Amino acid sequence: MSIRNEVQDYAGILAGSVLFGVAYSWFLFPFRVSPGGVAGLAQVLYQWTGTSESIWMFGFNIPLFILGYIFIGKQFGIRSLVGMLMSNSMCWVFQPSHLSFLSSYGEIVHNVAGEGQLPRLAVFLTGNSEMDILLASIAGSSLLGIGLGLIFKFRGSTGGTDIPVAILKKYTGVSISTGYWMVESLIILAVGVVFKNPVIVIWAYLNLFLTSRMTDFASEGMPYVKAVMIITDKPDEVRDAIFDKLNRGVTFLKAEGGYRREEKDVIYVCIHRRQVMLLRRILKRIDPKAFMVLHDAYDVMGYGFKQRTLSF
């Protein structure tokens, strides 16, 4: 890999880590709405010890990284280590207490601690009202998802629950999605028990969903293209109309009907979202009985589509 690509990858990991740190330190930690993970455990230990979450995240991630390298292998390599160190460091860098100088430019930093709580600072939000918690959840989860997506896109990792999930998959055979669900649920429920607030559990699951969707968006991109599969008795006419009206190439896939066991040509084509209605009209005109299935397509590369590099 060229030096230019290496620099680009590490710059992308750094940008994602900045968003990661801002999301946690400015929005999620102050309102105790972390969407699980090592950060959720760090919230619990902050409550008990008063030591900042960023320090606890380092304390968890370093041994987890070592375990991952031992039990999983080199997939937890230098980029994973760099991503973990950068993202955890940014949680410390962007602690609101380090940004008190901004208060001279306006009412930006506020104390949101309630009676009997440890003193905390938040940015942009003024209190512990339900509206503030909602805004913090949306802003924090969105920024966190975009940050994670950038880190993953440039082949980094933040460590954390990625590692126990990978170990679970290797030694128990559970799927990755099930592993994440098990690990994150245990942490989220533990946070709710420690803070004696079941509402926190609801917020955490909401944030987990929003973060995962934004992570997909940042790492894969907006599904601006539709992949279409068409089963029709007039494949040649449909193909010619797609060439002529949509200026798209098609691929014929050989298939067999399940009822009569007849051989069929299935047309596979990728089109822009704005062309979907036109394709429907073409099919309705040529073969009203045609069967069409549309799927979201990500990172489509090739003639007629925006180039999006995904080299590794």
C-alpha cells in the first residue's frame, strides 16, 4: 500500500476518533446515556470512583486488545491499536472541563449535576430535563455512529466489545449479531441497575439503534442506488427498454422456476433511485405480470455510477 493511502487511512481514523470523543464527552457521558459497550462500564466505574470514563476506557481496552490479539490473531493489528488509542484519547481531550475557556464566548459549558450526584459538565445543554436528555441522545448517538463508521471505513477499530464478541464467535459459534446483542444487553442492564433508573435502559437501547444505523451510513454510504431483479416472460424486450430508456447495462442470471421447473432468465440491473418509477412503467407496459424485487445497494462502482473506492 502506498504512503498516500496509509496517511489517508490514519487521517480518517483520526477524524472518526474526534467525533467519537465529542459524542461521548459532550453528550453521552454527562447524561448517562451511553449505548452500552466499554463506555457503559466506564460510566458505572465513574459513578463509584469519580475517575473519568476516558481513563477507565483505557483500563478496559488495553487488556481486551491483548486478549483479542492472543485468541483471535493479527486482525487486531496496528490499525486496531491506533484506533483504540486515538478514540479513547479524544474522550479525554474533549472533556468539557478542559473547555471552560469557551465560556468567555457565551454560555456554552454548564453544570448538570443533581443533588447527590457527582459534578459533571455538559456542552450546549443546560440541565437534566427530558428534552435535554433526548437532544443529547440524538446528537451523541449520531456523532458516535458517524465517528465509528469512519474508523471502520479506514480499517480501524475502537476495541471494546468488538473483541469479546469476536472471541464468543470463535469459541461458541454464536453469530456476530447475537454476540453483540448479548454483550451490549448485559452492559446496558448493568448500567440501569447501578444507577437504579430503568429509563436509562430505554435510552441506551434507543442510542444503540441510532448509533448502529449512523455507523452503517458513514461506513457504507447512503443507499442512493437500487439493485433490481426482474423475472419476466419477455426478457429481451425488457433488456432493450432498459438500454434505451435508462441507459443501464443488465446481467442475465440463469434460474429455474420452482413450480414448473422451467429455465428462466433473471435480469439483474442497478439503477438510481430516481429511475425506479420509470422502470416500473417500462415493466407495466411490456409485461404487467413481471416480478420485480428492489434492494438498497451500497458503494456501487462502475460505468454510470459515482466512483467510491473501497480498496483494502
